[in-house]
Amino acid sequence: MSKSITTLANLLHKFNSQTISRSLEYVSKIDLGSLQRTETAQTTQLQADIKGTKKYHTQIAYHKASQRITQSDCTCPVGSFCKHRAALARLFRDQEDEKNDPMNKFLVQNQEFMQELMQKIAQFNNPIEYQDITDTLAKRLNASPIINFRTCSRLKNMLG
């Protein structure tokens, strides 16, 4: 099992249970194109626009030592600890869990090997039989924050 940054309860310790429940549906409403992540030695800050009744600009600051959100802001009228802030915290937690996933780490560390494997599969007599494998590998490699756009494009071209 991968080591988690913190429990969800610890991360959302200042949010009430109703807000936490409602925040789940808002994770999918985060505009990933607007998502910005800033890392320092002490904190990770995320900001993004989240679609609700209107589009709200939301920010959170995660303090690494305390493993808690220490600051947050949102342009919605609710005020402190709204569902938009909780949704952004959930996204942060999901990103950290994905980053710490052993399979993702393996794929990133062995990226060159995985690409060669996919190329060899493409050369088989009937590569369509292996499409699920190559699709899964391409998806995992594409999801990795370390792999650049050019590499992802090459993988997609390789798979046709």
C-alpha cells in the first residue's frame, strides 16, 4: 500500500460533514486548465476555477509539516470552508495519492523500457490482441506529471 500524505479527515479537519459530502461532486467541476500548483519547502498551494452557480476562483495552502490546510480562499459567497475549497483539497489528495502510487512510480522509473515494450507489441502479428495492455500503459504514462507532452504524443502515435 502506498504511503499517503495524510488522512482525508486530517486534511479536511476544519470542514463540516455536509460540506465534505457536497464537495465530492465538485471535484469534477474543477477547471483543470486553470489549475496552478506552487511548491515551497513548507507548503503546497493550489488554485483553480471551480464551476458552481457561477465560476469561483478557489485557493488552498497545504502545510507539509502539520499535514493540514492552513489557508484557503474562495470567491463564492459562502465564506470560510466552502465546498469549493473542500473539492480542491480532495483533488490535491487524489494527486498526491496518484503520485505515490507504486505502479506510477514504476512506470516513470522505467519509462524507456515501457516505451520499448509498447513498440515491440505493436510489431506483433496481431497487435490488436494487446490493445488493452498498450492502452493501459499509455494512460498510466500520460497521467504521470513527470512525462512530457512530446513523449505522450509519441506514445499515442505509436498506438495509432
